[in-house]
Amino acid sequence: MRRLIYAWNYREWGGAQIHFLGLIREARKFYDVSVVLPAGTSAEFFRLMDAQGISYVTFEPAIDATASNGVISKVRRHFLKAKSEYAMLKCIAEIGLDETMVHTDLLPTQSLFSLVWLCSRTDVFITSHNALPPVPSWRWILWKLKFRIISLFDTYHVFCTNEHAARYFSKLYSYRIADKIEITYDSINPEEIQAAMSEPIDRLAELGRFDVPVDKFIVLAVGQFIDRKGRWIFLDSAKMIANADNDLVFIWIMPQGMSETDKQRVASYDLDGAFFPIVSESVSKNRHGILKFFRTADVFALPSFVEGIPISLLEAMALGIPSISTNVYGIPEAIVDGKTGLLVEAGNATELANAILRLKDDPGLRNRIAATGREVVLDRFDERKAARTAVAAYQRVSDK
């Protein structure tokens, strides 16, 4: 049995780590699996790994995932990134690279040296979740050079979690790598979904814990409360709707609490009684409880600007909740407008508000897209399919 190490160097967790957990569950049948990740990662994620008996090693420091402004802060951030990658690679080396493969989500754009170091010692798999933002032509040329350098290694292998990302990255890699990119879709765990669906839910009790009125139409978002998830568009839409219709409330479940600056901006919307920011750990300390809470919602809405295929969106659809998201990146691979959900343009709060009200006023449409969306997600975005694709790739390398 060969060893397989999954590694990343950021503390913020969400869909990418849930995706890795899906791969790990299958990979452990064939490989000795370890996870290398930063100390200070969410306690919720450590509980997930502990519950499944996944071995892990921590290191410090993690990268700074917040946006940086000014030359000094950018230099400091790059220095911290270099320290973090060095610490991660040191942990990997201490575990041992003999008869070992590494799976990470580093990219050649900023981590070329780390990838070269790994690829010169063992087989490396990377997962890319979404296309990168547009850049000036000089930077694109530099990126292309970096991607072509890493493409020289036969030990380098690429997965993408959606077709949009695969098309994008195929333009950067050499033809040899581009032709071999495999899709391991962002996906859901059907057993978790079934468990959350099979238990009765006391909507009054679930919502009552957070003083959410139970006689309102509930609009739910789940994910990090950050700009690229469309947080202010969500609140702009909530404000528009609240001014015209007080029969709706909006909930955002987030892995960490808001900063003081964010709290002040949220307060400026004057949505008391209509918006409820909730930290996921206060809902439940396990995934099962959080997925059950999803079912309190009448509609799920995530107006992201940058996204692969959000796992929270897939989970909502799999739970039979009619869903709205944006026409960006990989999202249209899950939502076909008017059939499996509703699509709106990113950044358009009026469109989002109209889509929410359209679903509120049309129970027939809600039921149709909920049923079709659930069917499509359970069929196409089953994590076991993605994991089997990854494991088959691992095994091809192992058998060389």
C-alpha cells in the first residue's frame, strides 16, 4: 500500500476541503492517507477528520488569505506565503516521500518552486477549482511560462472540479498535460444527504434558537461571508425586498463570525428582524446538523462572483431546496436556468431580488426546479464518482 498525502496551507475551509474529504474516503481503501494542513484550522474541520479517523499533521504559519493593499502589506503577504509553503513541504518531507504521492491545490502561478521541488521527488496531483481572474497580457505570458515549465514533469497530474476550469487551464498547460486533465466534480455525499432528509425536522425549534420568525419565507445562503460570494449583493437584494415585502427573512450561515467592520456595514442596511448572520458551529458541531438546518429554508440563494461549483449550492439542491445562483464559472453546469434552478447575473441585486420573489410567488415553479435540481445533483454530482475518477488516476501512477 503506497502512502498518499493531501496538503494545503490555508486555514479557511469550505468546499475545497469537503471535496478533499470525499476523495479521502475512497482513497483510504487503497492507500495509507495523511493530511498536512495549518494549525489553527477550524475546529469543525478537525472534528470531521477525527470522526472519520483521518490521520493529520499540522504546521505553522498558514498563508494570509485576506486581500492586501499597499506595497508593504503585499511584500509581507508574499513572505508569509513562502514561509508557509516551506513549512508545509518540510512536514511532507518528514512524513517521507518514498512510495508516496502528494495531492494538493497549489498552482504554478505563485507556487512553481514548491511544485518543482515536489515533482522532482514524487508524483504530484493538483486540483483546480475555478478559473483565475483576468490579468494583463504580460502576466498571462508569465503564467503560461510557469505552466509550461511544470508541464515538463511526467510526475505532474491535473484534476479540475468543473468543465469551465478544465477549459481555462488547458490554455495554460502544454498539450500533453491539457489533454490529460480529468474532471473530479465538486460534489455531495449522498449518504449525508439521505440522513439529513430522513429525519423529521422541527422548523419551529430550529429557527427559534436564533429568534428567526417561523411564519416568514426563508431565504438561505451558506458559505464564507466574503466579497466573492456576493455578500453585499445578497444584502442589497434583502433591502430591496424588505422595503416592499416584510414577509421574507434572510439567513447567512458562515464558518466564522463577522469582523467589526463587516458588522458596521451590515448594520447600515437596517435589516433588523430580516437578516440573520449565523456561525455554522452554533447551528451544529457536525455536518449532519447543518444539513438538517438547510431544510428550514424555502429558497437557497448564493450570488457569487467567483466560484467553481459551490458545494453548499449542490447540497441545497440535493436536499430539494429550490436554488438561485449566478451565471459564472462552473455554476451553469449544475443550474440550468428555469429547469434545475434560476440563474442571475453576478452583481445584479435587482435580478436576484426578482428571482427570489418569483419563486416566492410561484409554488409550482419552486416544486418543479426543486425536484429536477435534486435529481440532477444526485445523479451527476455524487462524490463517489469524483473519488473513483481520482483513485483510478492514482492507481495508474502507482502501477507504472
